[in-house]
Amino acid sequence: MSPFVLASFSILLLLFSLVLAPIFARRQRLLIYVSFTLAAFSSLTALAAGIWTVGKGSVESYILLLGLPELPFHLRLDPLSGFFLTVIGLLGLFVSIYSIGYVKGILSHRPVTSLVIFYNLFIAGMFMVIVADDAFFFLISWEVMAASSYFLVMFEDERAENRRAAFTYLLIAHVGAIAILLSFGVMAGLATGFESFNGYTFDAMRHAEFPVRWATAAFFLAFFGFAAKAGMIPLHVWLPEAHPVAPSNVSALMSGVMLKTAIYGIIRVTFDLVRIFPWWWGAIVLALGLITAVMGILYAIMQQDLKRLLAYSSVENIGIILIGVSLAMVFSSFQMPVFSALALTASLYHVLNHAMFKGLLFMGAGAVLHATGERNMERMGGLIHKMPWTSAFFLIGCISISALPPFNGFVSEWLTFQAFLLSPAVPSPLLKLLIPLGASLLALTAALAATCFVKAFGMTFLGQWRGHHPQHIHEADGTMKTGMILTAVTCLCLGILPTIVIGWMDTLTEQLTGGRLASTAGEFGWLWLTPISHARASYSAPLIFLIIPAVVSLVYLFLHIRKKAIHRVPLWDCGFQKITTRMQYTGTSFSMPLRRIFGFLFRIREDVRIEAPRHKAFPQKIHYRLRVRDRLWEWFYNPVADASFWLARRVGRLQQGRIQVYLIYSFVTIIILLVLL
């Protein structure tokens, strides 16, 4: 038994479940239980393999005699792939448990055989991407992952919205895949001098010495391709379209772990295949990461659709992860291995954290959608009374993503700030200016994230119900609550035990950057986290975890020990005779101050229509409509779409419908080929 055997068994088990799906197609409930139980068990197996690989620091390589002649599949399980196998397996386990209850709720509307098949194939595709060790098998696995997720996005294909979102996703995914293919082609050709196909393996690329100009071309092609999958701005447009329309369990996996396969690709190419790079690569990635983080959270604040808000916040978190990767690149280029290890640890820790709290939030949003049939926060409210468990889990996710202690989001963002504070050690004057500016933008992003999720939780769970038919609202079932509570507990554990996780990750950062962090981070044991030295900065998550409940308990006792300490009075009605639910604070009004400040970044259209006024001062009814559009659609994508349609109409004129004309086309083509060749 070895980690690789466990990982292989996990993939085979998922592929075996595809065979079972047609057998149980007529017994849909049994299909749900069998398939998602197998998915949960395979995810648990992959999780064990990943934890074992990273903790042991082992490297296992195998060759499968499949594929094309002379092009077998190469597989490798090392600490980097083991870490991402852990992330995918951990969230896959929780979401698969959650999916048993969630997918049963879909049975009343439609059969779920296709959802079950592509769900398991999707997870298997992600596992195969992580263990692939050659360009051929990597791209096959990448396409399996992309195609299966395309069919999951288009599960409810009767809706035009779903078809449009799936097409946009598939288009951008394949544009990115072409860029990745070209990058691998450059590196493979340079690895063997374009004389054989042997350079297609990652091992051949690792041993090659790339000229700077060709390494730059390969890196930015790969970065563009992977960034399209990750949702980096301006390549993010598919993400807020696809995630809201997909089933919520699929959204949790797409946002929580599928985006991280792109981060895996960036780290694999940069630190493992290319290895040596100039500092300005990191500076460009840093600038793009900062733009992605700030713009992503601003887009999220403007949304009224709960799942679209969560999708845009994934863009923000991808930006934060890229910031950590870029700082690791900068420090590595200046031969600062310990600082690079700190930045890369912060980035990878945020990869794990984001998978957990974003998966939890999408599962919570799925429970809300399952119970209410609503995604618009303006038509929700007061759900904390009817869905107390879901509201508690969603609140934990909001606290975690807002980077508040003692939950996990605080640790990774605090480590990222610590990496920023090391900028004086960098010898470049330009970077000494850019990096502190980046720290201030990251602080702005953190503040805006807290604002965004105060809005998300407040509009959804607090106040009173704004929509119709509240009597049908119900709490999530047992399996859905189990999936959410396991994820919430993991968010807490990652927040209060960071030194243990960093110690486990130490072999990974040493392999990629040559630096170790655990010796300093755990200098004072598991109780204190000291990234560089205790004299510079330290954080004790367990103490914070104990202090916060103690302070809250003392305040509660102080206020309730005296009977007159709390006064309850009627709600001030602002002069109205009766307060209605329509008079509550709305998400639109909540985000209005930020729209006034950052409105120039968006295309904002506000329409006010007064209906049948009896008197100018006393209108019968006022209709208000707000529309916030992404300017990048106008600047980048609409011109390309218009040009494509214009060109298609011109080319369409070649279709004459007459066989004589088509024969002339063929004859002219043959003549041209004979002349040129």
C-alpha cells in the first residue's frame, strides 16, 4: 500500500460509479445513495493519499501503457500534487455527503442520472489533472474536467440562461486550453530540441534549461491559459454566469476546488518546470492579482443574486491567492528562500481555506435555494427563524471569508500581510514601492469583503421575509446539515491549529522554494504562530479562540444580571402608522455608498417610474430598477462577439447552394495547394 495506490483506487472507484449509473437509472433514489456514497468514499481515499504524500514528502512516478503509440501516460504523486489532492478530496467528501440530500430535492422536478454521472466524472477529472506528469495526459484530463463541468452547468438545459452560461464557460475554457497547449509545446520542443516527442513529459521539462525569452513565452502562455480557468480579471466573465445556474453542490466544487486546479497549474509550471525566472514576472502577476482581488469584491458587493455574489467573491479570493504566488516568485528570483516559503505557504493555505469556506457558503446558498426557491436576496429575509442551522453554518462561512479570527480566513490573509511587510528586504526600488501599495489594496479588499458578507448574511437571514409564501420554508435535511457542519468544523480547526498545518506543508515549500517555515512558525509550539521570528510578529489562534467566547459571555452576563440593563421599546415607525416588510433596509441601499464611490468602474443604470400619481407630492406607486453591468463586457467581449458575427455573415455568402460553385471552390483550392507545395 502506498499513497499512489490509494489515489489510483480513488480514480478507479469514481470511474466504476459511471458504470453503475445506467444500472440504477430507473431507481433514482437508490442511484443517489450509491453514487454519492462512492464519491464520498473515493474522496476520502484521495484525501488520505494526499495527506500521506505531503507529510511523508515522498515522490512516486508510474507509466501507464495507454494513450497513443510511443506516447504513454506518465503519472506522478509528489508533495505539490498531494496537497491539491488533499484539498479536492476534503471538499469532495463534504459536498458528496451534502449532495445526497440536495439532489433528492431535485427528483421532484427531473431525473438526475446525468447529474450523477458528470458529477463523478468531474471529480475524477480533477484527480487526474493533479497526478498527470506529461502534457498529453494532462490535457486529456483537463478536457475531461472541462467537458463534465460544462454538462453540469447545463443540467437544467431548458433555460436559455443556463445554455448561454455553459457556452461562455466552454468557450473561455478552450481558449485557455489552447494557450496551455502552446506553452507545453514550447517547453517540450526546447526540452529535446524539436527532434523527438520525448519532451512532452514533465520530467524532461524539469531537466531542460530554457532561454529567458522562450521561458517567458511559455510562462505567460501557461499563465493566460490557467488564469482563464481560475477567473482572473479580465478573464472572469464566465464565472459569475456559470456558478449561479449550476446546481449548488456543483457550484461548491467548481468554486471551491476546480478553480484551484488552475492555481496548481500555475505553481507547477513556475516553480517545478521553469524553476528560474526574473523578478518582473512576479511583479506582473502581483499587479494582476491585486486588480482581481479589488475588482472581484467590488463586483460582489453590487450583486443581489446570492450565488452570483459568491461567484464574484471567488474572483476576489483567486486574486489573493495570486498575490501570495507572485510574492513567492519575487522572493525566489532574489534568492530569498525563507521569505518565498512564507509567501507560498500563505497562498497555499488560502487555497485550502477558500475551498472550505466557499464550499460552505455555496452549500448554505443551496440549502436556502432548496427551501425557498429564491436566489434574489431582496426577496428573502428572516430565514434565521426558519433555518437556524443553515444560518449558523452560513454565518461561520461569512466570518471565515471576511478574515476574522479565530476562523481560517484570518490566518492565510495574516500570513500574506506578513509577506508584504518583508518588502524592505527586496533590492529593487520599484518593488519597494509596488509591494507596500499592494498591501494597502489587500487591506481595502479585506474591509470590502467584510462589508459584502455583512450584506449577504443580513439580507438573507435577518429582518423579516420580503417575498411570498413564507410558510413553505423548511430547514435542510440531515445529510445536507452533516456536510455543512463538517465543513464549518474544518474552518474552525484550520483557524485555531495553523502551526500543525504549516508543519505538515513544510516538505512542499522546501521542494518548490528551497525554504522551510515550520522551524520558525512553530518555534513556541502549536500555541503560537511566528512566521519569521517571534520578535517580528506572532499570533495565537487558540488563545483568541478562548478569549472571544469569554468576552462575549462576560458581556452577556453583565447585561442580563441587572433587570434594567436592557430596555425593550416599540420600533420607531418614522411617522408611519404601520411598519411593513417593504420598509426594511435593502441590499441595494446597503451598497449605495460604495456605488457612489466606485461607480465609475461599472456601467450603472437606475430607472425610476412613478405610477399614476394622484398628486405630485403623493404618487400612487414608485418603481425603482437598478442595473449594474460589467464594463469589461463592453470593452473586451462585445467587440469580439460583434466582429465574429460580422465575419460569419461575410463568410456565409460562400454558401451559394449550387454544386457547380462548390466544385469551383474545390478546384481552386487544389490548384493553390499544388502551387504552394
